[in-house]
Amino acid sequence: MKKLLVSIFVFSAIILAIVLSIKFSSTDMKFQAPDPQPLQFDDISVKFGASGTSGIGMSITPLELIEDNRCPKGVDCESPGSVKIKIHVSKNDTGQDYILELAQKMQTSYGDITLVEVQPVRVSANNLEHGQYIFRFSIQY
């Protein structure tokens, strides 16, 4: 019985040594991760009340101007202010409303949307007419 246990031990040690020598001597076998899917970007400029469509068929419609407290051009303000709007995003006949703030990324089920620019630049503290607004969105999907 003792000879059998010694034989099994020696045989296991030889097998282990062979496996380890193959594993550490093989420099050809390297794991290579698959290439990640590249991120795609799209820009859409949309007038207030109109709709814009991205390259993947996502539609964005500005619905409501919630806030425009940007610092007017030529005025010295403590902060640049911001714009907050309500938009409707849809694709393939399904959609959802979102609240976006200037320069803030919003994760949606359709991709990440950022309101990157609002035109025209404010030139006075007076509010602009809704028809004057043009919103530029950046979409990452």
C-alpha cells in the first residue's frame, strides 16, 4: 500500500511539473481581449418645437424651457448660469420625456444625451422668445 501511495505521489508530481513547464514556457499563448465596440457620437441641432433625428433614428424634440438663467453677454456675473429644458426622446415609436441641463450628460435607454449649446447667446436680462432658441445635443451610443 505504501508503494502505491508513493507511486501516485511521484506520478502526480511529474504531471504537475510537466503542466507547469508547459504553462510558463509557452510565450506564444497570450490572451487577447476582443476589440471593444467603438463609441459612436452624433450631434443634432433643433429649434424649439421642432424635432431632430440622429443617424440611428433617435428623435429629440424640445418641449419646454424650464429655465434660462445664463449670464447675458457683456454683463459681469458670479456664475455663467444654465439652461434647463424638457425634451421628448423617441425611437421606433416608443419614447420618454427627460429634463436636461446645459453641459450635463443624461443617461437614457437610447444613449447618453448632452445639451452642449444653446443659441442665441443672451444679450440682456430679458427673456428670449421660444422660437429663437436652437439647442445642440451630443448623443453617445
